[in-house]
Amino acid sequence: PEECAVFHCRDCWAVLGDSLHFCAQEEQRLHVLVCFKVTKNVVWEDSLMVGLEGALLGCAYKILSCRSCGLIVGLILHSSARDLAYLRGLFCFFKDRIICYLLKNQITVEASKVNFPPVTMKR
């Protein structure tokens, strides 16, 4: 309850998810907050994209978008290198595309400035 937050689209403020469904954060390569469940305001295409460079090189993924404004807010990894395998099939929000409303303090902060308690999912 101390760290409860609601995740919003950066552009239109649509609710995308919350910290009750938060399960990981990856800071080294993708800079994402990871949830196992999202709201109906998050949509994704059926087609897979393949990363050709950068952090997603060789990864297959689907793009997550905000239903309200169309902003790309994250991805779902379907295949990846071993170090990102624990994120496969989960909803990964790009920290620079979402904002967090912290319930306890009733303030809005950049997702990149929020550090949720560690959750062990890698193994």
C-alpha cells in the first residue's frame, strides 16, 4: 500500500495499469515497468516486430499502444536473449511514455523517477 500507483499514458492520461499488477522493472537495457495485467486502454497488434538494432536486437515483440491517443507505450516480448527471457509474455511499459500517480502522496511523477521495491522474477 505504501507504493501503490496508477500508470497513465503520458499524452492523454488514460489509465493503463497499476502497481497491484506490477511484477518487475528492467533498468539496464529497456528501461521498462513490467505488469502481468493492463487495462482495456492498452491495445496491441497481432503482428510481430523484430528488433534489428539496439536493446531489442534479435527480439520478437508486439507493440503496446494507448487506445485513446495511439501513443506507443511499450511492448510484449515473445522471444529474446536469455537475459530478457523473464520478461517474455508480460506487458512492458516504457518509462518515458508513462506517468505515475502515487496514491499515498496524491502526486503525479515521471515513471523514470519512481523506484518500486524489487520483485524477484528472473529465476
